[in-house]
Amino acid sequence: MSDPRRKAMETIKRMVQAQFADSSPDEDRIRAQINALLAIEPDLAESDGAVLFEEICEAMNVRMDLGILIHAQEHKPWLATRNPEWKVWKAYREVLAEEGRSPQVLGTLDTSLNKILDHMGDPEDQDKWARRGLIIGEVQSGKTATYIGLIDKAIDVGYRVIVLLGGNTELLRRQTQERVDFGVIGRDSSRTNNQANTNNLIGIGNKLDSTAFIDSLTTQVIDFRTAGALAHNIIPGPDKVVVFVTKKNKAVLQQIAKWLERKPSGTENLPMLLIDDESDYASINTNDPDKDPTAINAAIRRILAFFNRSSYVAFTATPFANIFIDDTIEEDLFPRDLIYALDTPTNYFGCKQYFSEIGPDSLIRTVDDAIDYFPLGHKRDLSVTSLPESLIEAIRTYFVTNAIRDLRGQRGAQTSMLINVSRFVDVQKQVFDYVSGEVSNYRNAIDLHSLEYLKGVHNPFLDRLAETFAREFPDCEFDWPTVVSELRVANHDVVTLITNASAARLEVMPNRHVSIGGDLLSRGLTLEGLSTSYFYRKTQAADTLMQMARWFGYRPGYGDLCRVWITEDMCGAFQHALSSLDDLRIDIKEMERQQLTPKQFGISVRLHPDALAITARNKIRAGKSQVGAKSISLRGSAVESTRLSTDPVARHNNVAKFNSLVAQICQQSEWEQTRGSRFVWRNVDKQTISEFIFDFSVHPGWSQRIFEGRSLSDFVKQAYSDDLQQWDVVVMGGNGERKGSFAFPSLPEGWKPPIRTFGGSVAEGWTVSGKRMRILGPGDVGTTLTDAEQTKAGDEYRLIPGNENKVSIPDRAYIKHLQRPVLFVYPIEAKKNGPESPAIPEDPMIAIVVVVPGDRSEGDRDNLKYVLNTPAQRLWNPDIEDFDDPGDEDV
């Protein structure tokens, strides 16, 4: 940080926050401490105290909730029986406090780490164990601090071998090694090796009496090399921790495995922790189960298999590939013991802040002029001849943002701009040349003409900056003349960089820079102070897309100044990815509430209608039944709520929601009676159907995941095909008695309740039609069809070879002839399924069936297709797959 004033302010901030790290002081105490420190700091004035007070209060008021945890049933808590000294962790916590982490966040982090650690293996348990866990954070949300804290706590309780997989490139690995040096080892390995040396202490090394018991066989200079490791002759043991920070590289991982296998007998009995950062990348076995696993996946398994006691903990913000690992392969990396979704602090800027609502006040700017400059899907030989105006506007915005940040008291703070328009190095070099030219043009204009401009002498570059200021920051607390006065100081040191694997590594990043890159900017790399992003790329997978969003993170004091230029299509893709991740968190929260296990983590992910995959196809091996993942379409399906709630409150609410539905549809459509006491309302708005399904309750548990959460409701609401905008509603009738709680005064006079036999139990839920678990009766699906349409469906069915003499027509034959999707509601009068069945409630049981017209092969043309992981394939309602088994006849 080049500005002495800002350096002094940052020093005071760290000192004040460290002093109050374990408390929540009142404002007077904070002001008193600031004033005391200002009195001995010559570079600061009294006016700086107000800025410091606001920044410190903002940082210390940041809060973070505990995350969501599901775990294996056989888990036995062990951490509460221990009393660790927490030496390494306390040192790291003190360092984090000095960096500005609020006491509330640090307290929550401490508790979260204990939760995770308690579900890893107990180092004092001498039996063999192999734990598998998954920690889900958000992009750029501080996962690094979480896994470094976990490593520190693991060392404190007795883990002695730590392997951290830190990215797929040497640059990313080095970035991770720097953080591990600071937070785990306590020594700077960029100047020396990682052996104990009081001259290179950093981070926790300045807090502990000694860090000599922690050694690393990797440094900021080199990854693991067998020759170097042999030369150091470091042997892990009860009094020696050995840390590896390595790339996801087959050769390096195999070398580590071989080095371990050559160690003295007993090494294999040491407790070992393997942290897999960005675990959805490269670690997943993308080969079929009947083939050998991929090289990196096999190498990870080999390292884990060497140890009799090991814990594997995956970290990622985009966990789709992880949850689609086949959970039936014991030695693979499915998180069978622990899935923990971290919460984010209140000052985190993520997908919700950028993409939840797109409008005039949002931080998103639409790119619609770049196609001729950087065609999507271009090759490495693309010739760049100029820059689109939208990119030049983004550069101007960055210049103005720097000035506003300085005026807000952030002079000297690191700031950056990201430009990601191509994955090819040759194209990035050409973009670099043009961007450098624009940056120089504006810097020169500011340096040479800003003073005269303030006196009324116009300049075309400064005029454009004025237009940008008026357009982007109309509510800015500073006027344009004030901003102009700050432009020169704020931007005099802006430089343009190429940030890719081929670029020279900079030991210290420039204080203010525009970074041009591609794939290296797409995963793992952090740009400090990022405020302006220009992203013109296209990807086929939601997880890759989310990782490309390096603009997520923490933006203290300047979040309102951040801007992202992106295409409208990519904006929609981000919104879909956000929806998928939200659905995932809802699923995890629901499973936590139900105390379900990772083995019951049946995940269904709705596919994007415009072919945005949730992850790379080979990571899920889609379409292979019971292997990794399976895709299904709701086209041509009948989804039945066959396991009903035994909770009287839930049943009462279902009846209330049913009455409300009837009242709504009576306002939208006239009813018609068909086939006895069945009543049909046609052309009902899909929003009405979606809201009813969302509020409808089935028996809680793993048996009907599609009815829980938002999966089915969102499918109804978000389907965009023309034939799915309006629905038919059928209230099914039968031969029951319409009296008491079955009166339903809002229903037409001729209606009588249908009767179904029930089985099940209070614990498992009431099952419609006993063991058959079917609601639909023969021909029910054809209720909304005319007699002629039903006859046509039957004739077509009998034309199929083998069906010529069939008397009954299966539901599948009718579904393809439906004009609209149908919601069937069955207000059932329940009967016991035999004398041994438990007592059945006498009040109405509301069951529903959702029928989607068409054929399953049509699912690709809209958003009706879901991908299921292996638990979900076992757990989702089997009636999605079976249409031909007739239900009970109405009694």
C-alpha cells in the first residue's frame, strides 16, 4: 500500500479490531481507542478518525450464521470429550482478528470448524477409519480461511500428515502455499525453505513460541519433488507434522504416494487429513465404473488408501460434480459422512447481490456490441482490430470508481478491473495492446488536462468520463468537479496486465491494475479490490460459469460502485445457476430438519432450458441408469403423492389450501362435470397451480423428494413452452358420503368423495392403495379428454405390435393426447387396508397427481428435465417411471 496515510489508518483498524476481537464494545470505547492511537500517529488528522470509526463499526458488525449440516447415522461425537489446547488455531484466530474479521464471524467460524472436525475421524481412535466429507461455500467467500482453520484445529487434536490440493496450475498452488505459510506453518517459504528459521517468521509464526514441529515439503518456489524430500529426510510422526501443498497433477500426486509408501513402518498409522480445494475440478472420476478411475482420482484414492486412518474433506462453491459421484463405490469420494453448507457473512457480495433482480438500479450492465469483436466460440487465430464501446465504457467506469473510493477514505487501497473475453493467449495479447492504449489515453488526458478542465476548458476524454459518471453514479455523494480533482492521484499508477498461465509471475501485484486473462481468471485466482468486471464468455456448465465470477467476494465501502458487464444470455444463465444452488441449499436444509444422512441425499437438479449443463457431462455420466447420475424428463409423466402426512396440522392445512384453490379456480374458469362426480376446470393460470403445489404437504422424508422443497412448484412456474402456460384442474369424485368434514361447500352439488384403501404407519406416512401406492385409477388420466379423443388414444395404442387385443388402456397412452397439463386433486375418504392396518383418520386425506402432456423424449425442448444422483434414483417417487400399474378402483 503506497499511501502512508492509508497505511497508518489500516494499522489503527487492525489494532482496534484485535483489541476488541472477543467482545462487542460500545461506540464510546471504539472512539476512545481511535483517538488515543490518532494522537501518536503523525500522518493522520482528526478528520480521519470519523472515517476510521465508520469502517471499524461496519467491519465489527458483520455477522455470519452457522451453516447447515447433514451427517451419517453412525457418527459418534468425540470432540466434546477432549480438551485440546488449540495452540495453532488460537494463533490463527488472532491473526484473522488483526486482519479485520469481526468477533461475531470469528466466533461462528470457531463453532463451524468444531462441527466439521467432530465429523472427521478421531485421532485417538486406533481402529481403521476413512471419512469422506463435503464443505460447500460460495465463490470468493473465504473458504481458504475455513480450510486453513480446519487444518490448524486438526493439527491441535493430533493429525500429523496434511495434504492440501491447491489448484490445477502452479500459480494457484503458489497462492495457496502463501496462505498456508501464513496461517499454518508460520514461515515464509518464498525466500528460504520451510525449515525452522526465526528470520522468516510470518503470520502465526509471530504468535507461537515455535512452529518447528510443523514442516512442509512444498514451498512457494517448488511443488513436491521426491529428490528434495529425500534430501530433507523429514519423517512425519507423533511430534512432527508434515504438510504438502500440491497441484492436482498426476505425476506429483503419484510421487507423494510413492514417498509415503517408502516411509518407515508406522507412518501408515498416523492420522491424515486431505483437503481438496475446488474439489469439483479434476478430482472427480469421469470414467465408467467398469473402467479404471481417472489418473488424478486414482492418485487421490491411493494416498488415502495408504493410511489406516484418513479424513478426506472436499471444499467447493459448485458441488454438483461431487454430489453426482456414485455413492455405491466405497473407495470413491462421495461425501458419505458429512455435507456442510457454510453460511456467508452479511458483508459478502455474491450471486444474489448481482443477479437476483436485474433492473436500472442493479450492478449489471448488458453487453450487446461485442459479438463482432470477440465472436463467441472464436479460435486462437482471431484478429482483434479494436475494442467495443461497452469495454471502453467499463474502463472509464473503473477510473471514476478509483476516484470515488479515494474520496471515501480508501486512497492507497488496492483496486482492480477484470477483462475476460477469450481463453486464448494470442487473443489476450491483442486485447492487452488495445486496452493499454485506452488506459494510457485516459491517464494522459487526466494528467495533462484535468486542471484546465476544471476551469472550463473542454477535453473529449474528460467529457466522456463526465458522461460515465453521470450515467453510472447519479446518486454519488460527491459532485463531478470534486471527482475530477481526485482522478489524477487515483489513477496515476494504473497499469495493464496479462494474467494467465504463460504470464510472468509478479511477486507483488501493482496497487491499481487492469487484468486481462482467460481460464486462470476463471477459477481460484483472487483479484484484490475488484470493482469493475467485463465478462464476455460462454460456457456449457453452470459450475464453470459460477467459478468464472471472480467479482464475488467482499467489497467493504465500495459494493455500490461495483459493475459487471455481461451478455443478457449469460445473465440468465447466472440466474439459473443461482436458482440451482438455492434449490440445493433448500434440499440440504430440509434434510437437516429431517435428520437424514448423506446416503439419503437424493439430489434432483433441474436442467437449464437453453442447454446450460449443471456440470461437465463426463462428471455425471448422464443417462446411465443407476450409475453416477440419471436424467429424467417430466414430459409424459404422472407424479403421484402416494405417501401422505400423518400430521393432523399438515392434513388440516392441505384441506385449507384445497378450499382456497377451488375458490381461485372458480374465479378463473367455469366447472364442468364429467364421468360421474368428477369436476373439471380448464385453462387455469400456472401461477395458481404452482402456489398450491408449493404449499401442499406430503409425509416428510426421503420417499417423495420431488414434492418437497421447490422442485415441482418451480417446474410449474418456470416452464415456458406454450402448452404449459395454462392447466386443467380435476377434482376427482367417487361413491363416498358427502357429510361432516367432507361437505366442501365450495364444490358443486353433485360431487362425492372418492374412496381409497390406506396402509402405512405414523412413522412412514399413510400410503394410498396400500402396497401398490397408486392414486390414479384406471382411465383417470383421460378425464379431460373427450370420448372421441379417448377412443383415438385407445386405437393408437392397439396399433402397437403386441397390444392388438388389449382391453384396458394405460395412462401413458392418454398422456400424449392431453392439450394441457393436469392437476388431479383427490379429497379421499380413507378406508383401512385390512384388519391389521393401523387406525386411519376420519378427516379428508388430500392427495394430488401432476400429469404433464407429451412424450419423455420432448423434455429437452424446455426446462422439464432433471438430473438425479444415485441416492435420488433410489429415493424419488417410483411412479415417475411406472405408468402401467392400475390403481385401486373407486369403492
